[in-house]
Amino acid sequence: MAKILLVDDAAFMRMMLKSTLTQAGYTEVVEAADGVQAVEMYKAEKPDLVFMDITMPNKDGLEALKEIKAFDAGATVVMCSAMGQEAMVMDSIKSGAKDFIVKPFKPERILSTVKKILG
């Protein structure tokens, strides 16, 4: 079973994502509340897929993405952003993100992304 790391400073967003994933059978879900925790959790848990918010305190998603990719070039990270963050989305794709999802999340979009990436 694939392990998925959810990174968002909003507990509500993590809860929504986790609920969507667990209902679809993805039960190995770990969470982080900011970019600093994201890097630590990635190194500790070695998840198969990361959903990463862009705008977070302490360390934003772009910085965390770059650190994770430096640690593991094969890391699979999907960035999550609100509308209007197109420049950051492009930066994240250039920095190695596999895909991006716009908030608010639609469950079917999350699951199609997971299936596309994890097979």
C-alpha cells in the first residue's frame, strides 16, 4: 500500500484530503503542518507521494520541495495552491513537482492524480 504525506498548515485541509484518500482505500497517510515538518517527515517516512501546500509558515512549500528533491531526486510531489499563484506553480514544476492541484480540492481530482501517479 502506498504511503502518502499531506502537508498543509490548515488542519481542516489535511483532514479533507485524508478523508478523501482513506475512503478510496489509501490508509497509510501521514501529515505535516509546515515545510520544516514536511522535510523531516519525508526523511523519516519515505512516502510514495506528497501533497504539498505552497503557502505555509516557517518554510513554504517551494523551499520544502527543493529540500526534499535534494534529499531524494525521485521524490513524487504534487503542489497545492489557491487560484492566483500561477508563478509559484510554474516555479514548483521547474523545481521538480509532478503536478499541481488548485484549492478548493475536488475529491475526484485528488483521486485521479493519485491513480495517475501511483498507478
